[in-house]
Amino acid sequence: RRLLWVGPTIVFVTFLVYIAIRIGFNPEESYMRANPRATDAKVQQYLDINGLYEGAWGYVRGYFRWLWQFLQGPDEWPRSIKGRAEVWPPLRYSIFNTLRLAGLASMIGIPVGLGIGILAARKPGSWFDSIANTTAFFAGAVPPFVSAVVLQLVFAVKLGWLPVGGVYPPGHQGFDLMLMIKHLILPVSVVVIQTVAGYSRYMRASLLDVKSSDFVRTARAKGISERTVLFRHGVRNAMIPIVTVLALDIGALIGGLIITEKIFNYPGMGVYFIKASGNGDFPQLMPYMVILVASILLFNLFADVTYAFLDPRIRLD
């Protein structure tokens, strides 16, 4: 039932995005800025190809025309306003780069953050809890653009151990896994710092709340070992609010780590969005927004289904 609602929700949200982009960026003026020598006939051709009709009904008509072109596949998508370049190749390249960065950072940061939160919640007030909570508080308070610049200055500029940014050095051709990993270390570290800081505090707070519940005290009274109580009863129920945050975070990560990617000149979805929005490039912006909206909705659907698995008392009625 939830899955059936995903399609109409994506259509409704992307229609609102379509209106916002048309009002906020004015595709006609953006095209004329990017192509100052374009004739009136060329401008009109651009408006017709993209279905940029005027009036309230024109917005509805234009959106469904764009949606039909989008569903037909990348070959039918309108071309970029910069040199009539295809939209899909740079978008695909950006998606893969962001998935590589966000995926690696999530695989490291989320388990580490959850593990620290669980260990801290086992003995609240202990030395480990105090150090972990204080460190997470200060690490989470440092903005990504600060930690990114500090890491660049120390490890790239001062020590020269790692490259400043990018995926490969300028002029490099071909695939080199070790060189790619070397370029990923600093941006991944920035995202991992934020991820560990956030999820350790989320997990600690959620687990402490669950540990004070009646069913946990009952499990202890039955003589069940503390380890079983912690992981089978405590962690499983504490994960319910964490899943909500996790679904929102991962869905948003696919849209790009805008600050981190920009500082490290990493050609992911964040940099793609900055360039497209700076140019007011309507044909590039709409597919990006559809991918972002769809990823957030699908991961929220995943969270809804996971609730029932974590707690059988929850039913999606």
C-alpha cells in the first residue's frame, strides 16, 4: 500500500519542484544569458522543446510534457542550454562519484557511530561515555567546511601526504583504484567525522531511553544476561528512531554532499547541482531533482517497512 503511494507522491512533489524552478530561475532568461547571440527563433525553439508554456494551464501542460520525455529515457531528454550537450552523461558520472563517496563514508561512519553510542550507553557516566559524548559534541559542532579546510592544510598542503581534491590528478587517464582511494581519503574523512558524531549521540540517547523501559526491567528480572538484554531488547528497539534518521540521511546523501564536494572539487551530485543552478539550466536541474525526491521517498518507504521488522507490535495499517 505504501509502495502504491510512492508514484503519485513523486509526481506531485516533482510538479511543485517544476513550478519552483520555472519561477525561481526563469528558464527563458537563463537561456538568453548562456546564449547571448541566440535569435528569437532559437529562444522560441528552446521554449517549445522544453514545453515552457505560459499561464497556469501552461505549467501543468509543460510539466506533463517534460515528464513524458523523462520517462522515455535519457535519449529523449531535452539538451543542456550550454552547447546543447546531453544531460545524462555528466549526471551519470556525478551519481557514481557521489555514491562512491557517500557509500564509503556511510559504511564506515554509521557502524562506528552506532557502536560508540551502544558502548557509551552501557555505562552512562563512565569515563568512556564522558569522552565519547564530549568528543561527538565538539566534532558535530565543527562545520564540514572547517574540518575540510583543516584536513587539506595539514595532510595535503603541509605534509603533502594526500592530494587536495578531485578524483584523479589533472590529465590522468584510465582507471587506477589506489589513486582513486588516495583522493577519497580526505573527503570521506570529513563525512565520516560528521556521521560518527551524529549517530553516536543518536544511538546513545535512544538506547538510554529504551533501557529505562518496563520491558527491559522485566527481562532483567527474568534473569536474562545483560548482553542479551542489551542487544536483543535494547538495541533492537532503540534502532526504530535511528532508522528514521538513517533513511532521511541516505536519501539526502544521494542528492550530493554539496559543501564537501565543492571544497574538494569532487565532481559529484553536489557540484553538478551548483553548476546547473548557477547557469539556471532547466534541462539539467529537473532530472537531478527527480532523482533526489525519488531517493528520499524510497528510503522513507524502506524505513516504514523496517519499523515492523524491528518491532512486531508496529503494523502499517
